[in-house]
Amino acid sequence: MSKIIDRQISKHFKSKGYFDRDTLSSFLNDLNPEFTESALTWRIHDLVKRKVIDQVKLGVYTISNKEAYKPFVSNKLAQLSKIVAKEFDELDYCLWSTEWLNDFTRHQLGTFFYILEVEKDFIEEIFNAYSESKQYRVYLDPTEDIMERYVESEISIVIKPLISRSPKQKITVKEKSKDNIYVPTLEKILIDVYSDAVTFYAIQGSEMDTLFENALKRYQINFTKLISYARRRNKEIQIKSYLENNFGDFVKGILE
């Protein structure tokens, strides 16, 4: 029965772009008038979970035709996470490599570095812990001049304060392993690049436009999550304007 409903939903909504919860609920009720409100809620949750539909913002959906963004975690990145993940148990952090940006940009980054964000009360302690390892060049929230002059290789780590409620995802390092690493979601990466021209000085202008275009074309984007994080970075108005002016076809009817 579920597969029949899945096919009917996909067929009906395929050409409609985005649709809201009321429209979807009405369609499901037409298929089965005996659905209760709680049954509808469960059914919609199940459709999202099984990737029949994607939730692009709270209460707004689209037929699922894009993949979820799950970056590749290298052995080096996994090794790098061990200090913060094991020596600072329970600490909220987010770690990633700017090499991931090559998945979206027109010009490939010749060099890349790591970004480690941690709770601001522990930032000095984390900085010291990584500095003592002697394996990396560690920079604490560096200025633009420092970024351009010295942060230029895969042995560089930029440590920054983590904004509260930053959108992250947990990735298991190896199959059947209990080791996990917390990395940013695609929504966080996009907003960070847009908001921080110092750290991401190499991904500005037309290169940033290309990054956003490829992300919007190829991957699922939760715009509720994206705008909420932009708001926490005091960039809500600016990012909405940027998206509407440059990528109107992708965001039409979503950002209101």
C-alpha cells in the first residue's frame, strides 16, 4: 500500500515544485478519508524519512530528486578530531576541511585547511591542546592578513568560536565503528562562506555564486535551517536578498 501511495504522490506533485502541508494532507485524505490527524502527521514524517519527499522549510515540501549532502571524512580529518572528541568529552564542536568546497566551485582550491569550531569558553584550551601536538600550524580566529599570508596548507587548523545551535551532522568515521565526528551541514557551510569573507576570502564574488548554484542544483537544502542559522549570524535579510536576486528560480515561494 505504501508503494502505491508513494507513486501517486510522486506523480501528482512532480510538476508542482513546492507544496505545503495542507495541500499534501488534502491529497492524502482523498486517497484515504479515514486518515486521522495523527495518522497524517506520521505519514508525512514517514514520507520525509524515506526520501519520497524533501522538507525544504517548515511545512513546505518537494518531491525528492536531490541527494542529501554527506561529505567524505578522510583518515586525516578523523585523526584530527580525536583530540577534541576524546580528550574533551561532551564538548560541542564542529570540524571540517575547506577541501570540501572543491565539490562546488569552478576553480579548484590548490591548498586547503581545517576549520575547528568549539564552544567559546573552551577555545583557548582547545587551541593549546592542538598547538602542543606539534603536527599542525594552529591559528586562533586569525585576521584577514594572517589568513592570506600563512593559512595556506593542509597542516593548518583555524580555530573559531562555535555559534550556538549551529546546524551540524554526525558522521560515523568507519563502518561498524563507534567513532563519530561532528561536521557542518551544507546549510551551515553556505551561510559561513557567505558571512565570513575573512576565513573564506578565496571563495567570494563569482566563485561564491557558483558554490551556491551547484549546492542548490544538486543537494537537498532545508531553508528553515539555512535562514535560522543566517539569523544567528545576523545575515537573514542579506542572504534572502542574495538568494532572491541571484537564484530566484530555486527559492521562489520558499523565503516568505
